Amino acid sequence: MRLLFGNTITTVTTIMILALLGFIGASIWNRSNITYWGRRSLFLLVYGLVVCCFAAARDGLDKTIQNAVDGSCAPGLFPLISIPNLIGCIGAAVILLAAIATPIAKSQQMRQIWFYMMSGGIMMKIIVMEIARIAAGV
């Protein structure tokens, strides 16, 4: 439980991740009733960015980067060159691609596909980071 609710940042991040997963799940479950996929994608992008910032703070990504640059502090949870950070960057690239493509898409069906792509990038990041945190035992 300490992994999910160990301190304030961890608790807030866990709740925000669960809300994000609930939003994605509800969107997929009610996909036949949704008419504006662009709005859902925008909300997913903005809220996902906020969750990502909380997760980066929780895992000490800023400390990892500062340690790699000047060595003035101890690194965060994951090394700069690691599978979780690499997968995080790949997921971010998928999310960014979907965020750029969604407003360009001409139909709601294409926007729906880009929503799923963005959701897939988010799910990939969440799954890898949470498994890595469990494996690290922090």
C-alpha cells in the first residue's frame, strides 16, 4: 500500500491515475453515444499531462535529470537511461502524434481512432511505470 498511498504526492497521483483510467474505460464503454471525440481527446491530453507531471514528481524524474547534468543531488527512482524512461518517451511521442493528428482529422471516426491511439500511449506509460515501481519496491 505504501507504493500507492505512501505520501501526499503518491496518494494524489494514484487517485488521478485511477480517474484517468476510469475516463478512458467509460469512453470506450460508451463509444456509440459519443459524438465529439476531439473534445474527449483534448481533455485526455490535458488531464494526462497533469497526471504525468505528478507521476514524474513522485518518481523524482527532475532529480534524475539534475543528477545526470551536474551530479549535485541523488538521482530519482529510475536511471536516466532505463526501460521505464525509454517507454515513457515512446508513449509521450505516441500521445503527441495523436494530439497533433486529432484536430487535423476530417471525421469523428478518425478522431475516435486517434483517441484510442492516445489512450494506448497513456496505458503503455502507466503499465510500465507502475510495474517498474513495484519491481523497484519503492
